[in-house]
Amino acid sequence: MENKENDPKKDGGLKNLLVPLLLFVGVSVAAFLITYFILNALK
């Protein structure tokens, strides 16, 4: 009993979750690079 009508909705849901996830990863990477740069500058 699978409803194929739910597939597009699931894909849209994944995209809606993927955008904030990418933003979170991008911010995390940026913060990591900034921290890494500051630590190297202190050396």
C-alpha cells in the first residue's frame, strides 16, 4: 500500500531540510577556518 503521491512531498521536504543543513555546515566550516587562522596567528 504505497502512495506514489507522497514521493514529491518527501523530495520537497528533503530540499527544505537540506538548505538549512548546508547553511549550518557552511557556518561551521567558516567558524572552524576563522578559529584555525586565529590560532595560527597567535603562534
